[in-house]
Amino acid sequence: MNMQNLLRNRFISGGLGGLFALFLAASLILGGCGGAGSNDNNGSGTEEDSGVINISLTDAAGDFVSYTVDVLSLTLTKANGDVVETLPVQSRIDFAQYTDMTEFLTAATVPSGVYVKGSITLDYSNADIWVEGTDGNAVKVNTILDTDGNPVSTMEASVRLEGRNRLVIAPGIPMHLSLDFDLEASNTIEFDDQGNPTQTVQPFLLAEVDVESNKIHRVRGPLQSVNLNESSFQIFIRPFHHPMGDGEGQHPFGSLKVLTDEETIYEIDGDSYQGDAGLQVLALQTRFTAVIVKGSLKFRPLRFEADEVYAGSSVPGGDMDVVRGSVVARSGDSLTLRGVTLMRRNGAVVFNDNVTVLLDASTTVKKQLSLDTFTKDDISVGQRLMVFGTITDDSISNLTVDAANGYARMLISNIRGTVVTNDDSPAFDLNLTRINGRRVSLYDFSGTGTDAANDADPTHYEVATSTLDVSGIAVDSPVAVRGFVRPFGTAPKDYDAITVIDRTGM
């Protein structure tokens, strides 16, 4: 499978809400992925009368810049009234980071039976929620209320599992349950005259059983074992930013079997591999090496297939500080990133809307799903980026990361806009509205072109489509595009598309 088809098959078209209309979803995936471990906190029952449940969380696109809350509990209720807790450890989650993927949360053994309700309990007492203000800049939400106007601490959202969404867990019969925590229906944001936001929360859940999703799935955790003969490996699940740990007793989330093939791309300790060569290097890593996998959940039989594998120092949480955000400006080797998730080497994870990254000739540059060689000059405005380096200034107003002797990984970027020209050539022009979920007005395109006259123009943003068939997309059509920004100082063209979705009628 070539890379364009791979990403085209994995593309998820999600709608941005109105300026302050917000949307979030949470998915649960239940079934028998190979190698799942048990969980002592999820009810009684022996192996003979239990089934394996794999649970994951996701959301849909929206105007939250950050939506970090604590998930205290995630339960399933049986028809006889028994309640099964499936979340072994309280988890702090920034749902805004999961607009294009689903995160495996836990693999647990639960009693067989008919389940009639799913519930999730959220704790807002230490929430870190940011929304776009009227000028596009991130504004922290400090006032969170229920529908009676009272401050919110914890809230539970529940959904009935009945009719076509009836859920039956039995040994050897995997199931797939999707619980959508609809933030557009659950939340409203109002701004006062000073631009201060107030959020009102009324949780609302939807449920679907056995509905397949093309959404990218991610699993994170320490390496358990590698099986070269089966082209697979097993990892202990440690979702989100839980410490990886280094012992059996530190892995209550269970484990997951990951299948690989010749198309699987690996990045291990900063070096890139593909296929069996990468799996062989992974097999040389010590037990409990940090691993992140992105891939696809497949059914009949239920299995998880890897597209990308990151391990060792290529995973945040090692001996470097890590920032992930969108490049909104570049001057020389100085980048300005917006919407940044900062992962400190001491394990702290925080949000900051403005971070400076200093590139260097010694910075190793990689590109998601590519084995090619890149340099710091390939990084341009609009590119989603993950940088491994050292924080040299940690003041909130001047946060700076030095990437000398570190890594920079160019991630698949997302742009949205309306088509202004399409002459059936392998390119079209967009009037951009969003880049990586942020308003185009935040981006400074100076220096992106071969000269000032050729700097990227967001009202006529030139998208190269290669072999993609875009002949049926009419002028004025709204589209969503995934791909990579062209190297700095080389426009036109401005952007290389991997997938293009016509959003007319969506």
C-alpha cells in the first residue's frame, strides 16, 4: 500500500463547530484484542465467565485549544444492577489533543453478561480549559458552571445501551462500543464585555455498538515483548501521560498485542526503519522501553495493526523536554509555535499558547511516515511540529526550547478553506480559514516564498495534489486537506496534499 493510499484510508473528516460551538466525543472499544491483561478493579468473575474489554478515548474537532480534565471513573452497568469499573487509575486527559485519533485507555477482563448503561465521571475542580477568543488567541476558562449556575466540581454523563446498541459481553465474542461525549450538546461558552469566557456544562452521551471507525488509533506504554516469527509485539498500556514505569505491578491498564507488516514505519532512538528491519531493532530494546504506536483497529477478527512505531528516545518522557504545536512564524532559525503541549523531562505536562523553538544545524529533522532525509530548512509556517530539546527559559511569557542536538518531527498538518481556483491540474488554490485548528490570522507567512512576492498567500493558498483526483471539487466548495507544508523559502507551491475531502453538505 503506498503512503498516499494509507493516509487516504485513515483520513477522518470532522466538522469544526461555530466560533464558540464546541464538540467532543469519547469512544469505548470493547473486545478481545490478543494479549489483554486482567484488571483487579473491575468486578468479579473467572476467566470462564468473563470477556476481555479494550477501552479507548477520542474526541471530534472543535474550537477548544485545550480541554484538560480528570476522568475519575468509567463504568458499565449490567442488567442485574451490577456496576463494573473499567478505569483502574484516575486519568488526566486533554481531549483537544485527540481530534484525529483514538487513544487506547485500558484492556480489562470483565464479567460476561448484558450491559445496559455506560457512565463516565469527570472532575472539573482542576480543569485546564482554553478556548479561542474573538481575536483567535487562546483564553483560559476560569468560570465553569452547571445549568443551575453553580460551580462545577464533578459531573457524570450516562447513556442507555438498548435496541441495536444492546451490549452483550461473552468469552471469545469481541464487541465494539462507541460512547460519544458530545461537547457541542454538553457545553456552551459565553464571553462578557471584557472577553472573559464562562462555560456551562450539561453532560450528554450517545452510544453505538459495533460501528467501525477509520480513525487513527494510538496506544502508549512500555514494551513487553517482541515476536519476530509472528511480526508482532506486546506492550503494557499506559495511556496519555501516565508514567511508563518499569515493573509488572505498575501496569494496571493491561496490555495489547500489536501486529506489524512491511509497510510499518519505525523511529527508534531517532533512527528510522521500515518493515522487518524496524521490528528487529525493536526486539533489541530492553523490556519496558517506552513505545508509542499509531495504527488501525480492524474487525473480524478484532486486531490492532501498526502504521507507525516510536520507541526509546523518540518517545516524549525521556531525557529531553518536548513541545508539540503549530508553527505560526519563522525568522531565521527561530520558530514561533502556538497551541503547544509541553512535556517536561520531569513528567509534568502543561499547555502554553506561545513557545519559541531555536533550531540548530545539529537538530535531527524527521517527517511522519517517511524514511527520507530532512533538514531544519524543511520546517515552514503552518507545519505541525514535535520538538525534543532543552527548555532554556521557562517563564510563561517567554517560553523557549533549544533544539540543538535534539529532534524535530514534522507531523501531518490539517488545513481548511474554500476552493478559489481548480483548473483540473494537479493543484488548486484555497482561501484558508484554519490551519491545524487555529485561525489563519495568527500565521505570519513572511519568508515562506522564494522571495517576498511569492510568500504564501492565505487567500490563494496553493495546494499541490499530485495524483489525487480533485476534478469533481467545484470552486467555492469547502474542503479539508491533510498533508505537509512545503520547505521554508521554496513556495510556490505552498502545501503538498495527502488527502482532500470535499466538505460540501457536511
